[in-house]
Amino acid sequence: MTEGVRDGELPDDLNAAEAGMWQAFRNGSVYDLSSGDARMDDPHGGHPWGPERTVRARIVCWLLLDGPPPLAGRVSALKLAGLRITGTLDLAGGTVTPYVELRGCRFDDEVLLPEAHFTTVRLVDCAVPRLEAARVRTEGDLHLPRCRFLGGVRLTDAHIGTDLLLNQAVVYRDRSGRSIAADGMTVAQDLQAELLESYGELSLRSAKVGVSLSLRGARLRNPHGRFALNAPQLTVGRTLYLTPAGVGGPWQSGTTPARGTRIQRFECQGGIRLDDGRFGDAVDLERARFTFTDDQELSLRRVQAPELRFLGEEPQRGRVVLSGARTVNLVDQATSWPGPGRLHMGGFAYENLVPQGPFPLIRRLGWVAAATAEYNPEPYERLATVLRAAGEDEDAREVQLAKQRRRRETLPVAAKFWGYAQDLTVAYGYRPGRAAVWMAVLWAAGTLAFAHAPHPPMTSGGHPAWDPALFVLDLLLPVIDLGQAGQWRLTGGWQWAAAAMILLGWILATTVAAGATRLLRRG
């Protein structure tokens, strides 16, 4: 390498492609060595690129770290298209001031950017064996759309000044099993990874995104590892999108695809962990598709978001865990939730239910039952409170009744028998009108029966006239004395019938009192 090159002079050991790149850098113009043949120019294809479009990585580093001054009236910048870069591009720890944009380029070896400092970096549709960029800092964007990384991407503790773009990128796993390792990364504005293909673990542990994190239409696959998306303690200023994206045609991120646009869902083959995440607006799972093994899960433990849009497909295996999560609006549909034993909601708090499509109360009660393999009153209490706050008092009472029936199955035999009695008579106090119906039925039946009973008086004088209706009512009403029951002498089976009426009356009175106490306590 020639040392001490004077301003405006070309180093004497540059090849033709490098000399052209050097001059384009000083001019701030695009240096394009594409052939015009789409198949030949595909950086991910198998067609070889010869020396006429090949530059050395060390010349690129020289330009970026200690390049020549710009031409008069120009701003130096590295803008390359269709070039092959040989050797390792090593800018570790360097400060790169010029704007960097490479389109359709092919790297023979990994790109090393750890602890480097950039203004803006754009690699678009490039083939890169591996990107190592731990603790990299950019004042502006880091764009990596449509790039392919055969050995993964590392952005651990990176700091991106504005946006990070990974749209349509394809990233394969590294030796540790991770496709993208971005733990502790900070993105000041948006992180867009729409239509991303990830083959390995996408790790965003303790990452911070200032605005929104979009994985619309992404396909995450890590069937042999525990997680395809591992992002505990993730902080997103607004919304996390695990939703569909439009494929082909003009379509902008964040907009609704036009009618006729082909839709690609968010698909995840492998577990998702978002434990302890904080989201300023929402977590949106609309039409998301999850493929889990039996020991994988969608884990939303202790997540906090104003809105949770649980509108994806029901996972056929694995679990959904919402333990300790908190949201204001739960937007869901009946067909999205997994069945019994695969849903866990202990401590899940929500304030409003916003079902999309039919979600009758019987299905909602099945939803709660699916989350409580063993009896737990908390999910029932939460649902009843939300329904009551929405003015659905009748539905709230049905939920409380379902809770008591579920609790009854855990009780010993004697208590279970008493529970059946309360349920049959007054539905644990949540249907108090039943007591009046039972009382009327017993009164009518008893009146008809005792109208034929022998009833000699206890004393020869001073007794009231015989009235079977009043006599039966005196038997059924405990505590209250109507002056009939003690005035007549019954014998044989009629004594047992009278005793049965007294016992049934006490049972009705006790269950009514227990139900009234329960209702007052809830009020």
C-alpha cells in the first residue's frame, strides 16, 4: 500500500474497480458496476463476479476511516452497487463520518463493526456471511433490508440513532443457535423487520425501541431450540406488531394493504418469550400463526400494555401463559384461545373485554375453566368484576355461580352435599327467586296432602279452626309461629311428613340466608 498519498492523488496499487470507487467516493456519487442482467447481478445467486467488479475490503476501510477529501463543492460518500468485496471489512472501534450505502453487493467474508461509530449505514440487498456489530453506534439509520446473512447478525448493546430496518432480510443461525443477537439494543425510533425470515433464535432481551416494533409478515423458525423470539424485558414505546403484511405491489409499512394485495401472516415455529415487557400502546397478534412443540409456549408473563389484541390462530400444541400480565383492553376472539391445560392466566388483570365476533358467556366460562386445571377463584372473580363494570350484572352472577360449582368439586362429601342443596334451591344465592318457587311448590303439595290427614286437637278447647294451608305454612317457616303447628296431634306417617316439611323449611331458609350474605359481601 502506498503511504502518504497527497490530496487528490490515487494510490498506485489500486485496480480499475478500486480506482473508480475512489473517485466516486470523492464525488459523493453512486459507483455502480452492475451488468444490467438481473440473474448475473443477483448477489445471492451462484454467478461468479470477476475482477472487473471486485474491490478489496481494506480499500473500503481506508476510504471510510481516512479517505481523501471531497472534490470542490461535493460531499464525500461511499455509495456502491453491484460490487464484490473480498477480505474482511473490519471497522471495529472506528469513527466513520461519510454516508455509507451499499446496494446489491456481495461480501466474501464477515463484516466487523463492533464499537464503530457511524452517521448512517445502509446495506440493501447484500449477501453477507456474517455481521458482527456489537455496541455499534449510529447517529442516523441502520438499514439492512433484503440482505442475507448466512452466519447471523450480532447487534448486542447497539445504539441506533433513528430507525433499524430489517425488512425482507433472511438471517440464518450462528454457531450459538441465534439468528439475530440484539440483547440490550436501543433503537431511538422504529424497528421494522417486516417479512423477515429468521432461522434460529431472534434475541431481543432487554432491548428498547422508542416507537414501534414491527414483525408484520415475518417468519421465525427455530423448531429445535426453545425460542424463536426471545425478548424478555423488551420495552416498546408504542406497539408490537405480530400481524400480517402485504406482499408485492405498492404498500407502505403501517398502512392497511389494498384490496387484492396478497397477505402474508406472521408465523412463528418455536416458542415466544415476552416476559416483563412494557408496551406503550398495544401488543397486536392479529391473525398470527404459532407452531409449538408440547414444551414450547407463547409466554406473556407480567407483560404490561394498554391493549392486548389476542386475535391469532389457536396453537394446536404448547401453552399460552398470561400469568401476572396487565392490560386495559383485552381484544380477543373465541377461536384464538387454546384448550384446557394449555392456557395459564393466574394473576392476569384486564379491565375491559372487547370480543371480535361471537363470544357467548358459555364460551367465556370455558375460557376461564381452560386456564384453571385446579380450582382457582381469581380468574372467575376477575371476569365477574369486568362484566359487572360493563353493566352485565346477570352475566356476572352466572360467572359467580360457575365459580361456586367449580369450587364444590374440591370439597369433602358432606360439604359437597350441602353445596348441591344450595345449588338446587337458590343457585348459591345468585338466583334467589328459586326459593320462592320451591316454597310455593312445597306449600301447595303439603296443603293437598294434609287436607286428608287426621288432625285431632291437642286440647279439647281453645284451638283454632283446622286450616291445612296455614298449618303447612307454619311448618315451613322457621322461627315464625302462626299458631297452627302445635295445636294438632298427628300420628303415624303424618308425623314424618310434618318433620320433613320442617326440615325442608330450615334448608330453604339457611340457603337463602347464605346466598344473601354472599351477595351483600360482593356488594
